[in-house]
Amino acid sequence: MSQPIQARTDHPKGLYFLFFTEMWERFSYYGMRAIFILFMTKVLMMQDADASEIYGSYTGLVYLTPLLGGYLCDKFLGNRRSIILGGILMAFGQFLMFLSASTGGGPSAVSIMWAGLTAIIIGNGFFKPNISTMVGQLYPAGDRRIDSAFTIFYMGINLGAFFSPLVCGSMDFKYGFLAACIGMVVSLVTFILYQKKYLISEEGKEIGLPVQKLDFKSIGMIIGSIAIIFFMLNFKQMFKSDIEIISYLIYGAMVAMPIIILSDKSLNTIERNRIIVIFILAFFVIFFWGAFEQAGASLTLFADRQTDRMLMGWEMPASYFQSINPLAVIILAPVLTIVWGFLYSRKLEPSSPKKMALGLLLVALGYVVIAIAVKGLGLGDKVSMMWLISLYVIHSIGELCLSPIGLSMVSKLAPLRLSSLMMGTWFLANAAANKFAGTLSALIPPSGDIDPSVPVKYPSIIGFEITNLYEFFMVFIVMTGISAGILFILSSWLQKMMNENHNEFKPDMDAH
């Protein structure tokens, strides 16, 4: 009797191996992200709006390239080679960011930065989708331990996201990027050395092996993708143009995908209704993450310039605030699970669309808190850090409310023959949300030391000029508040369109 019990309770060593590999990769990604916008505004001396747009393009493209990486993995590379290729590219990209910062903002710094971002974006496309896939491959089909395995795995993501801003943000920018590079190298070397030992299923089979050799067409696809992304990132600088071609690409694809998929005549009524639900929720996801992802953009600029960060004579780095979200997720995820379980036992648990609306409402509430803090704030004035900490904690609860919606919902509702395409659509929505976050961050009004002899140009949105932080944060309150209200109204109809008995999804504790 001991063997079945052990099979149900123990996890294979491969899980902890993947936990360690992913933790260091996320350390690299979130460490770089924590200091990226400050590097652009302080070292490269970019305007806030320009730096915000670049930040949005970078994080948006990070969610697009897994479509390419996933395709090439399934057809040719297999998980292992994809992860190694992605790891090499990301480590090289972080090293280029170190070189860019080492120039001290010289003329070559921006060009080196473009090359570094391109390598990280493409590398992430090969790494991110494949390491998560391998967690499931460690277990037999239908194994009850898979849910708890992903909970453990996502804890690694949040641990990496928690301590990376504390490390990378505590030093000069170039050494911060170098620390991110070292984190990626640790992840990569660990994976290369121990993959054969630990990446074995319980049946004794090696997992994630190559499918077949890469053909010239696929090699060309990789090289072409690198060239296209480098060109798109460089476009505005090369042609002295204000055209945002990355926005056109991402938003255009978001409009085209529903038209293409819903025009499939083989879809029956139930399938069509479920796909419509996915598209509607993907639309609302854009508003949620567009507001939530200000963490790495405008909220980091706010933390740097107008937040009192002094603690007993020591000034806390602005990037440290980005550790609050993963810490809050680690602490509060079990609490939320207990709350949903309690409500479920009394048949009071909200449906998925209602939870998502609640998430949007909590993001709005977070901005209400910070709007109260900045009302009447002068250009040189600062607010207590407790206001910003409160915002991040409220936003983290909102994230945990929304987390059941996502890839698990897509896999549950999408017709099997369209599952990959619908998964791609969900990644596309996340890409659009991150690009949108950069566009919204560009609306932050000028702050800090302003030269009185130079006329101040204030940003505007749909004809409204944003002259202070209170008006800036009101944009997010109105946007997410209205979105939450509309989604609450639609939620019962959406639940019927899903055509399923109410059965909630497991929370996904990825730090986005």
C-alpha cells in the first residue's frame, strides 16, 4: 500500500529542478524590468513619454514571441533545446544591457540597448512557454498532484520576482543589469548540467527531447523574427518618425483574430458562444493589465520622484516597491483560496466573470488610494511610502481575483482543434495590455525640477489635458471602474454563454 500513497503525495525531483531554473530566470527578467525605465530616464536622458512607450513595446513583444517559440518547440526543437536557446539569448541580451549602461549614456548606448532588448524578447519566446509545459510532462495524465505541482512552481516565479528588484535595484544600473545577466546564467548552467538527471517522467522516459532537426525554413523564421523585432524597436529613431508600428502590429492583430476565428463555418453554436466569451474577457484583460502594469513604468517614476523613501536615514531605492506584489501574492494566495473555498461550500462563490470584474474594481480602488494621496500635491512635494505600498497590496488582491481567468479558461472553453490558436489570442491580449500600459504611462505629467524658462507641454487623452498626478491617476480610476461596472452587468450573460456548470478554475499565481 505504501507505493500508491507515495505516488499521490511525493513530487519528482524534476519539479524542484524546474522550480530553481525558473526562479533564476524570473530573477533576471524582473530584476531588469525593475530598473529599466529609470535607466532610460536617468542615464539615457529620455523623456518620460518616450521611455514609457519603449517600456510598453518591450513588455508587449515579450508576450508575442512565445507564439513563435511554442511553434518551433512543438515542430522541431523540443522543450530542452528551446529552453537552452532562450536562456543563451536572454543572458546575452542582459549582458548587452550591461554594456549599454557601461557607456554612461554615450551615443552607442541606445543602439546596444535595442540589440539587448531584441535578444531578451526572442529568448523569452523560447524559454517562457516551454519550462511551464515540462512541469505537466513530469506526471502521468490525470495525476492529482499536477495542481499542487504548479502551485509550487509558481511560488518559484514569485520568489524570483520578489528578491530581484531588491538586488538589481540596490546598485548602479550597469551592475543591476549584470546581476540580471548572472541570474540568467545561473538558470541556464543549472539546466544544462542537470537536465538529463532530473527531466525524467515517472515511467522513466526522458521528457522534452527534440522532435526533429530544424529545417532551413525555421532557421530563417528565427533570423527573420530577430531582424523584424530589431527593426520595429529602432523604427522611430531610424526614420525620425512618430508612427508606433509595434502598436499597429499588436492592436491590428487583436482586431483581426476574432474576425478570422469567428468566420470559421465549422463552429457550432456552443463553440461560437464560448469563443465569444474568451474574446470579451480578453478585451477586459487589456484594461486590467494596462492599469496593473504601471508598476514597472509610471508608478516607478512616481516612487522615484514624489514618494518619501527615507527610512531611519536610509533612502530606499524606488525599484524596491516592485517586490511588494510578489510578496503579497505569496502571502495572500492561500488566504484567497480559503475564502473561495468557504464561499463555494455555501454556494456563494462568484463566477469567473464576476471575479474578473472584482479584480478590475480593486485596481480602481488602488488608484483611488493614491489619488487621495496626491490631490493638491506640489511639484517638489512627496507622499508617504505607505500610500504606494497600500496601492500595491490592493492591486495584488485584484490580481488574485482575476488569476482564475487566463490560460486555464482558454484551455477549458476553446474547441480542441482551435486550442493553440485561442491560446495565441490570449497571449496577444496580454501583449496588447502591456503595450497599452506603456501608452498610458506616457500620459504622466512632468514632475520634479522643471525649468521655468521652458514652456511645459502637458499630455492629453481624448481632448483632456493632464496637468497633475491627481488627474493622471483619475484616468485609471475611470477606465477600470467603468470596465468593472460593465463586466458586472455582463457577467450573468457571459456565464450562460459558457454553457457549463459553475466550476471554478485553479488560481494561477504567476507574477504576470
